[in-house]
Amino acid sequence: MTITTKEMSSPTSTKKRDTAVYGKIHSVESFGSVDGPGVRFIIFMQGCNMRCQFCHNPDTWKVNDPNAKVRSSEEMLKEALNYQTYWGKRGGITVSGGEPLLQMDFLIDLFKRAKAAGVNTTLDTCGQPFTFKEPFFSQFKELMHYTDLVLFDIKHIDVKGHQILTGHTNKNILEMADYLSEIGKPVWIRHVLVPHRNDTDEYLAALDKFIKSLHNVDKVEVLPYHTMGAYKWADLGMKYPLEGINPPTKERIENANQLLHTADYKGYLTRKF
């Protein structure tokens, strides 16, 4: 959706002024090495509907946070290209969040410009905004045309457990995963392992079954829950919901990797974009 300067307080996150498209940016990372292949310039978007209990960046939640910077897609690509010499053959740009799918106009324009410049594009998303309804779905299909790789976060395979952990259903999220499989879009599945929430063998086995039903998974990653962002909750005057829950042990992490058969997914080693 296109909005004017006066509409910047609305939940929509981008505006067009002349031919430029603007987005609300939380921060950037110049030399990211874990959010996609190679060395990457990472743009963290402002705004997220999910309320994950383990979130280490709750300061990205509010779309209209006054600390967010309004930047054009052209400006962000120009900044990213300053680091292109470090990317090698596999690096590029990753857009994360927050939730980047809340800023679709910006995202499409940025990735379109990036692909025109020969830059690898990676989308890091939890999929919460996904719907087959219009106008979102047409925009999403266009976005996928300019997206090389999707880092897809599945927080919880169980619908009730997902609701507790994030405040939202996972029905549309799993639908998005199925759709990405149908169109053959390469994905890396990421799963944050949270003790007492989603780390039981039952849940992990169910997640493994779902992932095996997909035909486009190049990599599966278990990301151990950590408490490094707990202080941000306090800074924002919010109670940390996982107080007293420690990160998973090495044994539980290894158990998750075995049950999810993460070692079997090696497509990322040979994938050419």
C-alpha cells in the first residue's frame, strides 16, 4: 500500500514520494555472517505483530516507534553496495526484523533494485502476515520473483503452543511454508529451541514430519534460546515472560538436531543463485 507523509502514523510501513519508496528501519548490520549465505548486509525492519516470549528485540515491535529511521529503498541499496567487495560470490543483502513482510512496498522495491544490480536477496521472516487474500498475495508473489532465499522461522509446530509462545496462530504460517514448497523457493528452516515451550520430543517429531513434507528445504537450523535480550524487556517496562527458564542444555540441543535430522539438509552447500 502507498501512503502519504500524513499517513506515516498508520500501521502500514512504507510511503512513496515521487518514485522513491520509503521504509521504517530499526537498524543495520554491515557484516552479518549467520543470516544467509556468505557475508551479508542486514537490514532490520521496524514493526512486528508477533509477541514471542523469547524475543530478544522487543524494541522492533512498534511500527511507529519514534526511534525508527525512515529510509528509501534506493538509499539502503546504495549503503549496502559500499560493502559489496566483502560479499564474495555468495553474500548479499538480507532483510530481517521485526517482520519485513509488514513493509511490502519497500521490500519489493529494494529487492527489485538489488536484483537489477546483481545482488543476492534473502528474506528473513516468521511468515505471520501471510495470507492468500488480496492485495497481500499478489504483492507476495511479486516479492518472490525478486527473492533468492527465504529464512523461515517456525516458532512452534503445535497451534495451541504457538498461540501461547507468540500470541498468534501458526495456521497461515504453515500455509506459507507449503506455498513456498509449491513454487520451489529455496528456504532455510529455523527453529528457536525453548525449554518448557517447544522442545519436547513430541513437538520436534511433529515438526520433523512437517519439514519432510516440503520439497524446497536446503537447511534446517536449531537456534538455542538465550536470555541476552531480557534486559530490553526491562528497559521497555515489560515483564520478561520466560523469567527463570534457562537456555537448553547441549544434550537437548543435540536431541533436537537428531530429531529434526538437520544433518540431512545439505542443499545450501551447493545451491547456486
